[in-house]
Amino acid sequence: AGKVVIVIYLSWALFLLCAEGRLYAERMLSAGYRSAAPWVFLLVLLGVVLWMGRRKLGAFARAAEICYLVLALTLGLVLLFSILDMSPEHVLPVWITDVPAVTAATLVPVGVLSCGVFGGFLGGNVTRRSGDARQGLLWLLAGCGVLTLLEFGVLGQLGPALCGRMDIPFFEVARGVGVDGAFQRVESVVVALWVLSDFAMLGLLVFAIRKGAGAVLGSRWEHWAAPVAVIVAFLGGLTLFPDDFSVEKVSSAWVPWGNLILAFPVPALALIVTNVKGRKKTDTSCGEKRGKDTGYG
């Protein structure tokens, strides 16, 4: 049963590789490279992911940390200017009647954060220390806070009606970031740096596939799991999603729900089964011990 669950996670990780890689290629096309072919961008990104995916996890973790620092500075810059130029009446006030719509809107960001469940495949390569749980919770709260502020800034500057008609409202906000006489129109820089987030996410999926394949097929298959996953992602991204409409529809309608199911109900069920088995094993061992002590073992 455990291997069946791992296969389900591996299948979804492969699907995410296809979908997220195709989204990256479409985002690059919409950013100003409309005359280029999407397979070129997808091939370059997956090539870098494969190069890193065949190396040690520590090297990828250090690279992801550098990506985080660069993206944090970029997001901070865009967030600062979006809040300074926002119109609060686009967002506030929020009444009780707005709660259902706000709750429904949280599906996409929570679904994106749920991709972190694939980090569980790498738990065996991490040295646990005291205070890690508290630190992880603080980082999670900080990430949720940043996402909330970014959405607040984008909606406050563009308004919900205009945001609904745009493909990527965040990059439209980044287009307006600038200081007269110093720097202007930094959206191309933001789009270029956004590749780092795609690299980190796809790299996490590749390492998770490596570990999952090793658990199901044996450790010798970990070496071949990364190139096979990248080839499947490249071919699947171009065949399953021939245009931007198909990949955007799937990513907004199905991907968040799939991530949520694999991030919360399935691990919760696994914990319940593990606790029940642990209690049964403890009760059985205690019963055998009492039987031996009384001479009826």
C-alpha cells in the first residue's frame, strides 16, 4: 500500500513537471518573446534542472537558497512600489458578504504552497535539530504574509476587475516599478528573475521523483529517474498542452485541488493508519509480555 501511494505522488509530480514547465514557457512568450518557440525555453530550463537534479541534494539546496535571496529582494521592491501606488478603495472595506469570495480565492495560493509536500521525500537527507519545527512554522507564516501583501498590493493598484482580465497581473504591476531619472520598466528583469522560482520548484519535483523511484524500484534507479522525468516533462509539456489556454485552464482548475488532496488528506490518513498500527503493535507486545510473566505465554 505504501508503494502504491508513492506511485500516486510520483505520477502527480510528473504531471506537475509537464504543466509548470509549459507555464514557464508560456510566461516567457507573453513577456516579450512572442516570436520564439515554447520548446526552446522549456528545453533550456529542463536542461538546467536535469544538470542540477543529477548532483547532490546539498548543492541544489544551496542554489535554492541563493534563488530565495534574489527573489526576496525582487518581491520586496515590487511590493514596496505596489503598496505606495495603490488605491485602498479597490480592496477595502471587506464586509461579511465578501468572505465566501475571499475564501474561494485562497484556493490557488494554498494549492501552490501545497507543492511543498514533495519536500517530505527528502526528509531522510536532512539532519533534524531542536527548534526546526518552530522555525519552519515561522517561515510558513512569513511566506503566507508575503503572498497576502502581494495580492493586496496588486489588487489595490489595478483593481479586481482589471486583474480579472489580465493573464499575469503581477508583471503588470512590475511594469510600473521605477524612479524617474534612476530606473524604470523593470518588468523584464522581474520576469527573468522569476525563472529562479521555476528552477527551484522543478528541481524539488525532480529530487522527489528520484527518491520515490528509489523507494519503489530500488536505489539503483535513482540515477536514471532524473533524466527519464525530464524527458517525460519535455514531451508531455508540448503534447498535453499545445497552447496557453489548455495549460492555464488545467493549472487553475485541477492543479490546486490535486496539490491540496496530496498535501493534507493523504498525509493525515497515513498518520492515522501509522498511529493505529503502532497502538496495536504496542498492545500485542504488552500482552505477550504479561502472558510470559504469568506463565501462560
